[in-house]
Amino acid sequence: MTAVCDAPLDPIVYLNRELVPLSEARVPVLDRGFIFGDGIYEVAPLYAHAGGRTPFRFAHHLARLARSLEKIGIVNPFDAAGWRALIERVVAANEADGGLRVDQNAIAYVQVTRGVAKRGHAFPAGIQPTVFVMVSPLNLPGAAQRAQGVRCVSAEDRRWLNCDIKSVSLLGNVLMAQYAAENDAFETIQFRDGLLTEGSSSNVWVVKDGALFAPPRSQKILEGIRYGLIEELTQECGIRFEAREIAEAELRAADEILVSSATKELLPVTQLDGRPVGHDGKPGAVFAALYAAYQRAKAKEALEAQQGVNSEFRERIIA
Ligand code: PMP
């Protein structure tokens, strides 16, 4: 169901101060990421354009990474400039060895775990976090998929109540993604106590009478970087937006349902649990307007990067 594929077989990755082929990257089994799922990750798109490759909404991704680390008491190993430089290093290494073409969109995956220590649940003192960065080509959903929309299924949200933390403890999400796969669906949309939360790896949006609704920011959902973006795009498009609780029945009576994530951007859901969404089960006008606005936002950031407004990356693109 994920849009990421076409990855080189053995990309160059960063692990604990070293650039190594993925096939040679190793972490000790006592890494707390392995033993406890005690870590944080982040996934940020890097869009290719005529002037180079620009990370999209990068400051927001880094801010969410910092927030997640802080919430679980891991000291952020880099500041924003440090993360930017590190990702650029991995990008450059993969371009140099032919794993990533300069004109390819990419996705940066960053993971920080608490580090390696004798097994014991509470935080050990004085250990170094494990830092891993991987950059892969990003294949965005194509025009055919956008025109057709995607099929989703629904299920009860059984995850923990710290979904705002982008934790590598993803078993609840993995089970929901597997449920979708087993039902030949793109995504599982979850409800907690009869209220919409989110997908296994996406935020969910509901359109009714031309207005857009989303569950409010809370510990029950991960606030996607597209959450704030789409909120901004509604203003640009003159679409009324309201963050509020959405009952299951409202989702099922929606005119349109949308899902968003870094790798999917924005996609229309045209079937839910085997029934067409809206009156005709076709992507709607609000999707079309927001998708177009999303593409304009990408072009604007790319232009700003080329013109140097988006400071640090401009220097690295030219260097
Ligand atoms: N919710 C969950 C559970 C996710 O895994 C994701 C994807 N990271 C999102 C929402 C969307 O976040 P973003 O827009 O930052 O990709």
C-alpha cells in the first residue's frame, strides 16, 4: 500500500557517524530500538526540480522529530542545520554511487533510538543514541490512482494513547496496514469509541457540503506535516475547515474522504468497506482543489529554494 518503491538494492546509509552500504549496516541486538521499540523516526519528502532537490516542509518535519524525541526523553543528537547537513550527505553519497538520480524525488527516513544497553525497561544512564538515516527514491501515486481513488476498510483503533509521538513502536499500525492488505484495500481507517482517528499511516479528512473536517490535534493521532499544510491550503482555496470530532456515521455519510501522508501526498478515498464514498464513488471537487494547491505549494518551495529564500539548502544545492 505504500508509495515508496523502486529503491536501489544497496543504498548508502548513515549509521552512527558512518556512511555504509545498507547491506553492511548493523546495530547490536541490545539496541533498545530492537528490544523495546524505544525510538523515534521521521519521514520527509525531498522533491526534485530544475534547480536541484528541495526538502518539503522540512522545518516542520525537524520540529516534529525534536518534539517526539523530547516526549520520550532522548536528547536530540543534531540541531536543524546538523540534520539538514546529514541528510544532504546521504543524498550526495547515493547520487555519487548511482542509487539516486538527481531528477528523482526522494524520501528521507531518519531514526533515533535510545541506544544500546543491558536489557532493563527504565532509561539507562549515559548511553549514546543510535542514529540512522536512509534516503530512497520516492514514487508518488500516479494520475490514474488519483483519478480512480483508493479503497479503504475500517477498524477499531486499538493503539496506545500517545499516537502523537512518532514512535518506532508501530505494531498497532502494522496490524492495521496488514488488515488493509488482507482486504485488498489501500488503507485502514480507524475509529476510537465511535470517533474517527486516522489511518495506519495517514491522516484522514472528511468533506461535507463543501467544507473540510478533520479530527482535532490530540494524543489520539499523529499530527501529519500535511495536517497544517492542508489547513493552510483550505484558506488559499476558500474552503471552510474545521477540526472537530467526527462520528463514524458522519464519515460514512461524507461527500468525500481524503487521506494524506508524505509518501501519498493527498489521495481521494472512493470506496469505504465496499461501499462507494459520496453519491458516485468518484474523487470530488474539494480533493481536486486541494491537490492542485498542494502541487502549487511544492512549486513555491522549490522556487524559494532556487531564489535562496529557503536559505541553508540553497547553499548546499549550489555547493
Ligand atoms: N498518521 C500516521 C499514523 C502516520 O504514520 C502518518 C505518516 N507518517 C501520518 C499520520 C501522516 O503524517 P505526514 O503527513 O507527516 O506524512
